[in-house]
Amino acid sequence: MTDEQMTEAELPLEGVGARLARAREAAGISRVELSGITKIPERHLVLIEAGDFAALPARTYAVGFSRSYARAVGLDEAAVAADVRAELAAIEPEVRRTLPAFEPGDPARIPSARFAWVAALIAVAVILAGFAFWRSYYLPGGTLPSLIAQQPPTPASSDAPVTSADLAAMPSGGAVVFTALEPGVWVKFYNAGGAQLMQKELALGETYTIPADSQGVQLWTARPQALSITIGGKAVPKLSEVQVTMKDVQVSAAALLARPLPGAIATPAPTAAASLAPVPVADR
């Protein structure tokens, strides 16, 4: 074995955290943007890219966060999860050996003040629940306000599928409105010059109307299937029916109406080549 081969053999293999970070940088996504897409706190993304999976809250978080990270940057989720489990398996024996042993009567075994506060809050919650039950049992005329949040109405939709004729009849100058069909839908709208118009997580039922004076408005989101679209008050097909990251999608009324319908297949026009085929001539 040559000296160069020995040097390459001695180099450490690239960890799964470094691979994820390299894929993110290749995709041109910052940590802040990735945090908005995956809903993973940025401080946890830093730990994942550093390969410090043991510092995450638990093994389940380490594997789950790594899967979401891999999905967002286009890597194999299963392979990344397997590599994370392997790295954790190599780390966990060392962690178990270094755990401190507690002696009987050790002050460190005494519950912390935070634990005491949590226990007190739980006790108060149990007392309030018992009082509410007693009140409803002995005072049937009194009612407590509902603790279930009222969900906003979802946009009305027609059972009939949208056809090409329906899209052609819609006015291209109507207002374009996006509505979140699920909670926490991250979106980013920006114009043709790259200036940001709006970036946030839409709540369930929250809407955003494309400004009429903005040119070439585009959309970036990882959950297009959770966004309904209307033009001039009339529903048009979603950008996608499955969860997928979409970037630089034109969302003006004209661009949305020009998109092909899901499942539409273009039929090629017949050519004149078939009619000009040579006619066989009988042998003389």
C-alpha cells in the first residue's frame, strides 16, 4: 500500500451530520429557512450538522429530526435514519459508563424546585377539574364555556371536477387568494425581483391575497397540498395533491390558469406522414 493510500485510509469517514449540512448548502437553503420548512428548532439543526445526536432530547428526536432534514434536502430518509441509529449505538455504551452513581441520601436525588412546581400545577389542575365536575353535577343549570377552539370554516368546494373549459372561463384579472387547510403551513411569497412579500406559518383557515400591483409573484412552500386557491372567488386546482417542496412557482392568476389540470394528457395531432406512405406496385 502506498503512502497516499495509507493517508486516505487513515482519514475519518464523513458523518451523517456533515452529509446533511453539505446537502443543505448545495440546495441553497439556510438554517433559518430549513427550520421553517421542517419545524425543527435551529439550535437542534446545529447539533444534527455537528453530529452531536446525543445532545438532542432523546433518541426518537434524533432519528425523527434527521429524517425530516433528509426529506427537505432530497437525501434518502431511510439511509440517514440508519446512519443516525448506528452513530447513537456507538455513543450510548460510553454514555452509560460515565453516568454518575448516586449514594443513598445523596442530595442530588432530591426533587428539584422545577419538579415541585410542576407537581403543584398538576395538583391545582386536578382540583379545578373536580370543582367543575361538582358544579355540573349539583348545578345542572350552570354551564362552563367550551374549552374546544372553534375551527374556522373551510372554503366551500364543489363536488364537480374543474375542467379546462371552467378554467378558460375564469377572469385572469381576479384576486388570487391562498387559504391554509391545515395548521402551521409555512409559505414564502416574493416578487419577480426577489423582494419578499410575506413569509410565515399560516394558521388553519388563514388566507393571503396576492397584491394586485405585484408583478411575477412566486411561492415557496413544502406543503402545497394544504393550500387551497381561488381566483376571483372561484376554486382552482391545488399546486399539488401530495407533500413536496415547491420553489419559484408562479402564482399570478394568468400563471395558475395556464397550469395543466391534474391527470391531463396531451394528445399529439395526427400528421400527414401516414397518408403519404408509398403504395406497393405489382411486379411486371
